Amino acid sequence: MDGARTYKTEIVIAGGGLAGIVAAYELLGRGRRVLVIDKDRRENFGGLAKESFGGIHLIGTPHQKRLRIHDSPELAWRDWLSVADYDPADDWPRAWGRFYCENSREYIFEFLDKKKITFLPLVNWPERGLYAPGNSVPRWHIVWGTGYEIVQRLLDALESHPQRANLELLFDTEVSAIEMTGGRATGVICRKVDDGGDVTVTAEHVVIASGGVCGGDLSCVRANWHKPWGDPPAELLNGAHPYGDGLLHRGVAALGGAVTHLDLHWHYAAGVHHPARRRPYDGLSLVPPRSALWLNARGERIMNPGPMPVYADTRRLVSSVLAQPGQYSWQVMNWKIAIKELAVSGCDYMTAFRYKKRLGLAASLLFGNRDLVKRLIRDCPDDIVVADNLDELMEQMDRKSLYGLRIDRARMEATVRAWDGMIERGPAYSNDDQLRRIANARQYRGDRVRTCKFQKILDPKARPLIAIREFILSRKSLGGIQTDLQCRVLRAADGQPVPGLYAVGEAAGFGGGGMHGKKSLEGTFLGGCVLSGRLAGRSIGK
């Protein structure tokens, strides 16, 4: 670097999230010189993956085989197609989805295993599907230590790499534009966050790893809202990375690159206001209980056309809430349900997983996660209410109603008592799809340890009662910069690669400009970052 803040390298990677880190590691192994640029501070190296719960979608692993889970790439691909609902022209997204199913063990599991990243022995089973197949078998492998462990192990691998001298890291720097020379990407133009100074980088190859468009101030999410959902909700929470603003997506489009499916987002239906309030509409994503009743802003049970079972179809949950008055919801439960089933989609609150406390994890499975529920009640008073009886609970819910909507107390009480009455009559008379799904979930031991055995809401021995006001929480972009299986950015006009330009991770819709299609199977986000980072490193390294 000289006084004019200029750098020269072989490969510049714009973004220091999981995909960028993996790509850098692969390139170092091929003797290449790499510069990684990230807008965030050094202590946040790793991006949103560092805050994640750390579940990864994997097929044909030793963990599945030990549990006698019969899986295969063929079965996984059939499941993937069932949820993706690809458009006819989605050739590259389809190619990426199939490649993931056929190569997840080699490219993701074995890669992480060699970095001494371990998974819990029980494989979890989200996205089972509602009325069509989702995951036919459990595939969600939870990292012992959460996403923090994944990032930390990979950063340690970078620091101890034999070719570490070939790696430069530049933080607090925003990549604002891509330099092109003779039709080829030859570097980037940057701006220092602290002093606004310009930085110029020349390189043989440019890799975009800047994340999706679901972060920032949410304006990009609203501008690209999925039209069949109608208008976006007035209260939309932000669970994405603060710097996922789509700046480089727009830069690629201006250069003639293909950017596709920006209206396809992966949101969650159970967001609450984050206690840290790090930014406007900061959100925390809850993992809702199976045994809670999901009600709309009027206290009516959400039935579109049936109840809203969790772990079945996340996108269906979101669209169901968006169709309700006020576009927010309530989950009603009691203390016993909450400590058994309520969780948080992130590492900060799941402390036994994050800090690898085996005794703490065992205690929470046996006796319930009391500390988590107490912390949520304490930290989230805007959205969580607690009461000793139903009348008091409904009164507190009414105080937090929005947009002039009020709880229909008679109807809500009738709904809760009818639910409890059905449970009281026993499983043989449980003519309710949510109860049938609870019964089915308890057949698999990985779910049985986290699912109550037909727990009544108004059970005096299970109180206090708890109601959680929940909002749609923006999380991931399923669309992005279109790439081939070498991660080369493709031109919109003719589908040919833009020389020297690559994209990985969420910036590329996790591969191909949207490898998931319209829905996703949980765990394919972290997995897609590892997969695309490795493929980019191998492609450029040649």
C-alpha cells in the first residue's frame, strides 16, 4: 500500500462473512494472494453466520447413519424440488440445488469436520412440509458451539494457514464499485468508514461476498417485496446483517450482470423486538413452540385453511400472518410449554449450545430451559406478557394491541378452552391437525425431547400463562447475482460469464441467483455459503 491508499493483489473478496472466509481459505491453499475487505469492524469478522444457531442441512452423514436415518442425494433432491417450485427458466438455480444435494457431504460436512467442527449427535427435523413433502427425513445438523464456533474455527484455520503471508485483511472499508477494464473486472473502489477516504484495489479476480438485500434500513426489502403477499407490514423487524443493502447487486446490474429473484425472501413469522436495539426495528427471531396456540391480533386462531404447525413450512407461516389483520400475531402458551419448547434462532440466547455446556444442555432437556424463558420475559417486556389467569392475560394483550385492533375476549377464551377440552378427551378424540402433528413429531426422538405430551394451556400446574406478540422478521435474500457452478457472474444479455467477476454466498442467492427457489429447507444458508465459497476458491485457484 502507498500513501494514496492503493492495493494490488491477485484476488479481492468484497465481504468478510462465511462465504468470503471459505473462499479465502481455499485460495490460500492454492498459493494465491488474497485481500478480504469488510465494512464491519474486525471483531465482527464472520458476519451474520457468527450470530447464527449453526444448523446445517446435510445429506448422507455418519450422524444420520448412526441414527438409522436412510437418506440419499436422490431423496434429498426430490424434497428440494418439492419446496423450490422453480420457474421454468431457473436453470442455474436448479443446477445449484441439485449440486448441493449431491455433494453436501464432501464439500460441506467433510470440510467442516477437518476443521474440528463437531455436530450434536441428534439430527433435527425442521421443514417437514405441510401438505407436500419438505424434508422426508431429519437433515438439520446443529454445530456444537453454534455459528460462532464455525466462524471461529475457520478464522483459526486462516491464521494458522501455511500461506497466511498471502492474506491481507482490510476492515472498516466499504466496497462501493467494481472496476472494469476492457470488459473484465480488474478491481474495486472503496471508501473508509472512519474518515471517508478512498481506497483503490487492483486485482486479477473480484469475488462479491457482500451478503443479501434484506438488511440495512429495510428499504430494499420493501422495494422488492413479494407482490402476491400484498403490502409489506407496517411493523417489519430486521434480523439480517446491517450492511446487507444491495449496493453491489446494483453495481453488478449496472455492469450488465444478471441479478434475479430479489423479491424472494426468507422471513420468519416469530420475531420480537431485540432488547439490544442496535438499529431501528432490530429483531430477535424466536423458534416458536409446537404446543402453543397461534392467534391473530383479534385473538382468533389462525387457520389458513388449517392451524399453523411449526417445523413444517416456514414460508406458509409467514404468508398466513401477512393475511391477518394488522399483519402480526400472538402465541399463547404457559410456563411448562415455554421452558420445554421455546427457543431462539441465534447463539446469544442459546448459551448451553454457544459455550458448549454439556451439563447445562442436559439439564435444559430434562427440566426445561428456565433461564432462557426468564431472560426473554425480562428482556422483551414490549412483546411478552405474563399472567396468572386468562382474563388478566387478555387484558395485558389488549394493552399492546396495534392499529386500533382489540382482542375478542369471548372468542379467544372459547378457543383456548376448546383446545384444552380436546386434549382432555385424549389422543383418540384429538380431531385437530396441530395435535396430530404433535403426535407425529413425538415419534422421532430428536423432537420428543423438545415437545410436550399434549399440554393443556390452562393447566393450573403449568402456569403462569404467557403470550408473545410476534412480527414478521426479515432474514435472508433467496435471490441474488446469477452465477454458474464455477461462481462466475453471468451477463443478463447472453448468459455468458463476466470475465474476472465472481459471487458467493447470499450475494449470489447462495448460488445461481437463487438456488432455493421460492422456499428453503433450513440449514441450506450456512451450507450454501460453505459450498459456494469452496467452489469459487477452486475455480479461481485453477
